[in-house]
Amino acid sequence: MKRSRIIFFMIFVLMSSIVACGQDDPKTELGTKGAKTGSSQCKPINMGKANADEQKPAFPNQTRVCEVESKSAYEVTVIAKGLERPWAVEPLPNGGFLITEKTGQLRIVSAKGEVGEPLRGVLPVGQGGVTEASREGGLPPITARGQGGLLDVALSPDFKNDYTIFWSFSERREGGSGTSVARGVLSEDRTSLENVRVIFRALPTDSNGLHFGSRLAFDPDGKLFITTGDRFDRRNRPKVQKFDNHLGKVLRINPDGTVPEDNPFTNKNGAKPEIWDLGHRNIQSAAIDEKGRLWTVEHGARGGDELNLIEKGKNYGWPVVTYGQEYSGSPIPGAVTQKEGYVQPVYYWDPVIAPSGMEVYEGDAFPEWKGNIFIGGLASQRLVRLVIENDRVVGEEHLLRERRARIRDVREGPDGALYVVTDARNGELLKISPRK
């Protein structure tokens, strides 16, 4: 009898161990290092102590999700050096890259890494903001002060036929500056822009040089999304929640600058018709996924960087609903982390990554990364990879940390590689491709 009890006990212990190992084995979770929140194997990336550590997420995996590690081996190649504060990279379909430099130059870098001279533009007399310099061949007048300058760039959806390029910039205006968008046609010899004109100007104009937002993204219908910032000053914050201005919002226009009839607030009295949504602090990351949906990442203050899935007409909270705190360390006046009628971020960071640039990967070079979101990190000096399942973040990986470089933008090329620009006076264009 005693022997039977011993045998039964040993079998029970063995079966319990097998079940426990199956639950905790990280391979049963994401197929990568780490596991989903709730597993004993789960460890988030160590970003340090949260600034607003008393704040709690609204749902599981909204922050500090488990660290994962790519199985895919990759290599990083320097394509070009010597770029002056590059802000955006846009791969061209027939090889080469458009690069914006914050100081005001738009260049083409060849596939071999040859850095071309700045493209010359012709702004027709009579367009807003014309100066003698612009008539002689410069782009529309840019103020490269603070966070301003020549910012994002995007190709027309029909670029192969119309050679049209769109770019955003902080435009010099009477009384200060503001986010503007222009378009022009690339010449056949790829040395100049023709028929340049400004198609959008965010209002109001402000005298500071901060929070221009400025990412551009075309949806599958050929409409152009434009992101803006709140222009930083506390006196500007209330404007984000009002409809009579463009600050702290996602905007949507036609490629010629007119307003689509199906924008949500075209019939709202006193509203700027370009508004698609509102409630953002400073969006410097935007990308379209394979379903045609817009994702953005915006800068929080001291904590509170947000990943959002943008929906028509919704309110994303700033400065009423937000995570993080003021740079001084004090609470953001009157703010809460949750409130009915305001959209929660899909994910947030505290401490921040300082986001800039974004891509939803859909290439074939890295099958493991399909549907993953990549975000450049400025102060954090890394490329952030988020694993997405059912529109939620289930894993996070930080790449390129060893390079100690501010990652300003990331785009997928026609070859499935990722192309990254680093924000420095001697900025680089990097290629991330499968290891040979």
C-alpha cells in the first residue's frame, strides 16, 4: 500500500512538471525570446522607472509588453554618409532615394550611395510666400529654426506616371511659421522640381519653432493624410480640442489641396474642413497598413508617447486624456488617463522613446516581420519593432541600439529591405537586409 502511494505521488509530480513547462515555454507563445504578459518568462524591455509610475494602463499589454527577439538574421549596411540632419527617406521605384534635410535641401541619393546636389525648384510668381530667392530656383521659403525645416516627403500614388512629389515643411510667414505642404514634378533628369505650389497651410501661424508634426501618408483612395502638432506652448493646448484650427490633428486632403466631401467635419459650423480627427500632441510618425488604415505615433511630454490606430472623427485626448507628466515633473493640469468619449492609445511608453518615422512592414525579405510596426527613436537612439496581433501589441524589440544614433525615419524599399536615416550633422542612410 505504501509503495502504491509513492508511485502515485511520483506520477503526479511528473505530470505537473510537464504541464508547467508547457505553459511557461516561451516557444509556445510568440516563437521568439520572451512571452506574452502573464507568463513567468515575460520580461519587458528595461527603459527605467516610469515618470508617472502611479498611472496604470487601461488594458493588458498597453505598455511595457514582453521583450521579443527576432529569429531573422539581418545585416546593417551604410548606403550614404554626410547628410545634413536628414528628416525623411523615400525609396524611389527605379532605384535611389529621396532624402529631405532639415536645413532645407531635398536630395536624391543613388542606389550606390552617391549623394546628389539639392533639387532646384521653381515657385511660380503669385503663389503665397514668394521671395526673390524662391523665384531664382529655391523651394518655397522654409524656416529651419528649432524643430522646423524641410520635413517629410512622399511620392504621388501614381508617381511612375506623373513624377509628382509632395513634401511638408515649416513655412516662413508673416508673424512666424506654420506647417505647410507643397507639391512639384520631378524633372526627367532628376535634378529639379517644376510646377511647385503650396497646397496646404496649417493655421494659426505661431512665432515659436516647435511641434510641427508633419508626416505625410497616402491612403488607398489617393487621399493625403497630414499630421500636425500643438505648437508646444501651453497657450496653444486648448486649440487642440477646438475645430477652428489645424493644431494637434490629423488632416485629410485631395492631392490638389481641395477637401474631400466625406471628411467628417465639412458641415460642422466653424470647423476647418480638412480635419480628420483631433486630440494629438505632436505626431512625427505615420504609416498605412495593408488594410489601408492609418497608424500614428506621437510625442508625449515626460512619458506618454502614444501608438494610435486612427479612426475618422475620433478624439485622441490631448491635453484632456493623456499619460505621462510635464517636463517639470508636475502633473499635466486637469488631465486624466481615461475618460468616456476619448480613444485610448493602442500602446504607450513611459519613459519615452521620442518617436519619429514609422513603417508597417509588408515585405517578403523578412517574413517574420510581416505586419510588424517599426518606429524610429530619437532620444532613445533605437529602432523599435512592435509585434501586432488583433490590433494589439504583443511583443517589443529594440534594434540598432549599438549604433548610438538618433533614428529619424524608417521606410520599406521595393526590395523588402528597411531604410533608415539618422538625425545628425553627418547623418547616414542605412539599409537593413537579410544576412547573406
